[in-house]
Amino acid sequence: NDTRLTDDARLIILTGPNMAGKSTILRQIGLIVLIAQMGSFVPAAHARIGIVDRVFTRVGASDNLVRGQSTFMVEMAETSAILHTATQRSLVLLDEIGRGTSTYDGVSIAWAVSEHLHDRLGCKTVFATHYHELTQLADELDAVRNYNVAVREVAGPQGTAPQVLFLHRLQPGGADRSYGIEVGRLAGLPAPVL
């Protein structure tokens, strides 16, 4: 999956369905940048990777019971640390910021974090999200680009819903669906629930 982050295209809003590989792409980018910084072989046909001062990630979900922090609070604390510490030379990888609260609050936080990273920090960022509203940032901020992880819907057996084929391919443009119901079907949720 080709990834290009430049000064004029430094923030990628990455959308796509559940299970399509958004988090894997974030990890791929982080690991490749990290091993390139060490001077190691990079698994790519061609790579030109500048020096970064730090790689920041906010990926995964976990609470901190010892400190009495919910999953959302941990996510916000880690995001705060990134926003206070990242520089223009940093790489920031964010996965679904704002998901642990109401949709309205979550979208608002995700939007504001994106604007802050773009306008104030100017660092290279990949932000994976199910908030498709964030793709509108590309219309408002010069250095935002939309990408998605491709899927294909294929006809299921007669009388059944279409099936989702995950292509695990990064492509330009925003996604418009998360296919949560289809992933629930793959996980084996009972038909009446679906």
C-alpha cells in the first residue's frame, strides 16, 4: 500500500469498513518509518522517508483500572500527550479518536484534533476513523487528503444479503459505509439480531 505524506498533503483521513485493515495500515506506516530511522531495510520497492523526531500512536483500546480511568479517558489522555508534545517533524498515527463517547462529542473531538494537527502542529498524520464526516476536512484544509481501504460487495447465495470482500488495498477517496452489520454477520450474530 503506497503512502505519500508531504508538506502539502500531510494529513490523511483514512476511512473504510470494520475489518478492512485501517489499523494494520497505521501499524505498517509506523513500523516502516521506525525501521527506516534505524537505517534498516524497508519492505518497499521504493521509499523516501525523511527523519522524524518522534512517532506517536494512539491505536487500540484499553482502560486503566488501577488509576480509575475508562477506555475513553485513557484515549483522551494519550491524545492530549500527543497534542502537547508532537512537533512539525513528528509522525502521528491515530486510530478512531472519539469513539468512546456520544457520536456528537466524538466527531467534535476528532474534528478539532485534526484541525489542531493540521493548523498548529503541521506534522505528518494518518487518522483512521469511522466518522465519515471527517472526510469534509479535505474541502476545508489544504493539506488533508482522503483515503480508504477498499472493499467489494459480491452477491451472496440467492435470497441472502450481499457479502463483503475485503481487498486490503489503500486507495484515494473517502468511504461512505462501515459495514458493521456485515462484520456482525461474519462474527456469527444470530439472524434475528442482525
